[in-house]
Amino acid sequence: MFNKILIANRGEIALRIIRTCKELGIKTVAVYSEADKDSLHVTFADEAVCIGPASSKESYLKIPLIISAAQITGADAIHPGYGFLAENASFSEICSESDIKFIGPTPQMINAMGDKAFAKDTMRKNGVPVIPGSDGVINDPEEGKKISEEIGYPVIIKASAGGGGKGMRIVWEKKDFDNAFQMARTEAESAFGNADVYIEKFIENPRHVEIQVLGDMHGNVYHYGERDCSVQRRHQKLIEESPSPVLDQSLREKMGESAILGAHAVNYEGAGTIEFLVDKHKNYYFMEMNTRIQVEHPVTEWVYGVDLVRQQILVAAGQKIETLPRKPNGHAMEFRINAEDPEFGFRPSPGKIQSLHCPGGFGVRVDTHIYTSYSIPPYYDSLIAKLIVWGQNREHAIERGRRALEEFVIEGIKTTIPFHLKVLEDGRFLSGNFDTGFLDHFVYK
Ligand code: MV4
């Protein structure tokens, strides 16, 4: 087992990782920027190293500084959390060259899944359902139009180096194809330095359902069911839940088996997420694979009774996965509390927390790094807390969510708390009958 883990991250996820390390008896090293000197992850870790000024580029993204911090403190592993360097293949590579275990995927896996056209091809060849479309990258617009005629409009043109919604173009009719194709390539080139695009059938009003997988070094892959993340705004998730209101046990097992096939195809090790789109006929299709622990992992933890960060550390140390219940117990929902003003287009609202009261009681978990008098710096992600609630079923989880959101008091800044309370009054949300377009039509007043 590791002796000391350096956490190459900040905020709630850094605390989350430190807590599990403590339970495992592993010492921790925090790294922090000058803007984060008063952060809780610095206080909670056994040791802390300042790695630079506020800007992420000059601190949390500076690979040589993080490696040096690990070497100076004698850390034998690095946990990257999510964001920052979590899916950076060269960071993973430099860690292993420096004899530091990277608690995450190998550079090969990151590259294989980061190339979206290649990832899709790998999944298709291994029997995972994929969205009908081109086999790989398309360079010639005439070929693109031929494929689009075959699969039928509307189609979507996606950047192969993209993901998370960047560099996509929907084409509704043949006459618009050439223009969209050109624009998609230009956008992809300027955003990712790679103009490659591929084409697929555009699935209207899908749900975003992702499967949590875990692989070990001995060739075992396990899944922990799904998370439904259909409540998103501009590709930013706001509410996630497990189980999904649209899956039954049989579809869950089918999607789980597909996710396991996909993970086996790339000899996946560690925690990963396979994202699927589910259409209105409950067909499901592979979309992307994320090779990291995700923000929304706690909903899975609750309904499957598993500490996913602990599992990540154990498999990184070479242990076999322990088998756990394959059926979800009850229902968990996560509400992302962001320092944003929902009344003004979710504009950032950094500043000082004048007073704070976190909800508690049965079935409530709050993962946060904020405290009274803490100043939220303007330089980073606006996520300041995650409220996760559990109930025996979806209705119960919603009642508890409402109760906990009402108990939550954060003064001094604007947050998404009142927005969540409004969503919990919406008939479509309450009935479970919504898709990824839900927030496009949702009126927040
Ligand atoms: C799609 C799609 C419909 N059809 N692909 C958005 C993020 C990126 N991972 C892929 N995305 C989509 N791909 C096909 N063929 C609709 C989306 C999409 C979406 C997906 C999941 C969650 C929210 C979304 C919001 C808009 C579009």
C-alpha cells in the first residue's frame, strides 16, 4: 500500500480524497496556489506545498512543480482528482517515469479515449452499441453527404479531439451540410489544433446516462450501475441521480455489460465512466469514456455502498476488486451548489462567505471546502459544494432534497440553491419525464 499520496487538486475533491486516505492510514500532501493558502485542503493534509501563483496554468497545471513537490515530500503516488491534470497523458507518463504511481489511467488509455473517433471505433468493434455514422474521421464533404443520406438527416458533425459538447454542429438538411462541415473543421482546428471530424445520426431529445466502471490490474472489470445526468445547462451538469428514472434492472444489466465490454477492450484499470445517450425508445449508444473520478461519483457511492476513491487507491496498489451488491439500494440525488447567480444567466459570483449553515440529518451528505469567512477566489471552477441526498425511492429523495436545500444557508454570495428549489417544483422533473433539453425550456424567475 502507498505510504503517502499527493493530491494534485483543490476544493471539495481534494478534501474528499484526503478523507479516504486518512481512513486507509495513508499520509497526504496538499499542493496549493497562493490564492488557496487559506483553503481547507491545505489545513486537512499532513503536509502542504505552495506551487505558484493563483493562475491554474502557473500552479495546478504545472507538471514539473507537482512532480517536484511529490519528490521533496517523498510521496509515492499522486491522485489527480477531476479536471486539471486528471486526463493529461503526459502527466500520467511523467509520473510513471518518476516512479510515482499515478492513480488513474495509463497514457495509452487516456490517448485512446481522448480521440473520440478512435474510441467509438474501438467500442463498435467490441460489441458496444454506437450511434450510426461514419467509420472514423471524414475529410471529404462529398463522402460526408453520402453517409448523411444513408443514415438520414438530421446528423451531427463532431470534432474527434473534442468532447463535452465542444466543436459540434447539427445539420438538419443536405443543403446546409457543406457550410456546417467547413465550420466544424475550422472550429475544431482552432479549439483543439486538430480539424478531424466524424459524423453521426443526431439523436433528438436524448437522456445522458453514464455507467460507473472499475477495473483492476488482474483483468477484472466491475460496474456500479448508472447515473442519470440529463439536467445540464450548456454541458454543465447541475443535478445527477442514481438510479436513472428510465432504466429498469434488465436495461441496467445490459448497459452495464456493454460498459464492461468497452472497458475490457482497452484493458481498463481504475475508475472510469462510460457515457451513453438513451433515446426515447430506450435504445442506448456509447458516447464517450471519461478516464477519471467524476464530480457526481457520490450518488453511485450511496446506492451501491462503495467508497469509489478507496477503490481507486486499492486497485492502483494492485489489489483485486471486491465484489459488491449489483443492485442499487434506494435513490440518491446530487445538487451542485455553484457560486453563480441563476437570475443573471449563472454568472460567476465569487466573494466572501459571510455566514454558512450546512444541512444535516439522516440521508444528507455535503461535500464542500467552504467555511464562514472563506473567500471564494475568482480563478477556478464555481463549484463550492455538493449536496447529496438519499431516500428509499425517488419521491423520498426529492422530499429530502427539498428539506436539505431549505436548510442550506450561504450568505455573502449568490448560489444555485434557489434554482434547485425551483427545479424541485417542476412537474416534468418530478415525474422523471425529461431529457437533456430540459433546462432549455425551464423558466427560472
Ligand atoms: C449527441 C447528441 C445527439 N446525437 N450526439 C453533447 C456532449 C457531447 N459529449 C456529445 N453531446 C451530444 N451528442 C448525437 N449523435 C446530443 C448531445 C447533447 C448532449 C448530450 C448529453 C448531455 C447533454 C447534451 C446537450 C446537448 C447535446
